[in-house]
Amino acid sequence: MNRSQALQTCLLSFVILAAIIAPSKCFGQKRTPAPDNYADLGDAEDEKFHDLRGWGAVNAVLPKGMSRDITSRYQNLRASNSVKLFVSQVGTPYNLTFRAEAGLCDDSFEVYVNNTGPLYVYRNKESSPMKALHQIRIDASIINDTTVEVSFRNIAEDSCGRAAISYVSLEPLAETFQAQQLSTTPARINLQRAMETVELFADREKITLASYTLTEARLVSGDEGEQYWRLRWENNNGKPEDYLEFTVSMDGLVTYRLYR
Ligand SMILES: [Ca+2]
């Protein structure tokens, strides 16, 4: 394949990927309460349909900020906190997406789906004002019924680490997207993918990147040697202190911070 063909293939792949992603631009948005594949935690009307078990209190409604979903519910300390989601296809892989709000405490938790796991472990022992979008690929074998139980097992080692969850969502993983993920071995996110991930995240979180310009993108190493992308978008208002900073981990975890 010559350079021109490779470029065309790359562009075509991107268009296909964009077309697949386009219909599911609804994360973090308020939906009509229903027994569906999206549990809006903190919203009493929607919670009724999702058989919540073990959760703590509703978090105080957040400042509107840049996100449309401003409701969330705390986990119970060192307990299992579960919701039920309802899907139409079984035996197919899914993306599990949720937003968690980490605070000053040990907001660590594990995620189980249909009592299988932990499929994901989040450890947060440091001060962090960030909200984070988490996305986990769930194997087809785990989705064996149209009712799916997602459970957050709180593993805080202090007395206040109760991460609040804003919503939990399950979307079928499109086959083409799956193929692309399988082809990127070892599992690493390149700059292009990191930018797409941030743009998708911003869209879901209703962050208007149109009024910002990407001014910096670099691969950095954390304290424990783990690599992640750091991307900075500066506001077009000419004030250098007004910018958005995103990080994207190699497993696709996005965090952001707004500076003003
Ligand atoms: Ca919510």
C-alpha cells in the first residue's frame, strides 16, 4: 500500500468510525425516565426503574458548570452499590460508561457486571477535584441476559471515600470499532485517538470546544511511570489563564480541569 492509499484508508476508517459513534451522542444527558440502558443516578424518577441497591445519599446538586447531568449519588462505604440496566441484545460486547466524581478522600472502587469481576479497579487516594468519565469494555459472555446488574464495590480505606456516580450506561460495541481496537496491539492510544476521545468526551459532557483552540498535546509520564496524554485547549478570548486541560490514559480514561 503506498502513502496515498494508506491515507485514503485511514480517512475512510475515520469516517466509518465517526458514523458509528455519531448516533450515541447522549452520554451525560438527561433522558426520559425509563427501564433502559441508562441509569441517571440522583434523579429519583429515573432511579425508580433501575432497582438501586446499597447506595448512599444523593449528592448535593452540583453547580451547573459545563455538564448537563448535575445529579449523582454517593456510594455506601465498603459496600456493594448496584443498578440494573436493560439491553436489547445479549451475547455481544458492550461499552460500560459511567461518570464518577472523586474528592479529597480515598474514592476507590471496583466494578462488577453480573457478579463477574472486578472488571475494573479505580484507585484514588489523592486530592482531585476532577470528574472522570470511565469506559470499560464488557465481554459478550458476561451479557447473557437482557437485564444486566452493574455493581460498584466500594474499597475505601478511610471513612469518607464514597465516590459519587452521575450515571451508568451500557452501549453495544459496534463490530467495526471492535476490530479497530483489536488491531492496535499493544493497547496504546495514539495522539489521534486521544484527540478523538477528548472530542467525544466533550460532546457527551456538553463542553463547547468550538470556543477553544488546541494549543498543546504531549505524552507525559506519571509518578509510577504510567503514560498519559495531556491536551490543553485555550479559550479564544485571548486570556492565557483561561484554558481547559484534559488527560487521557492509555486505557481511555478522560479527566479534565477548567482553569480561569
Ligand atoms: Ca445523574
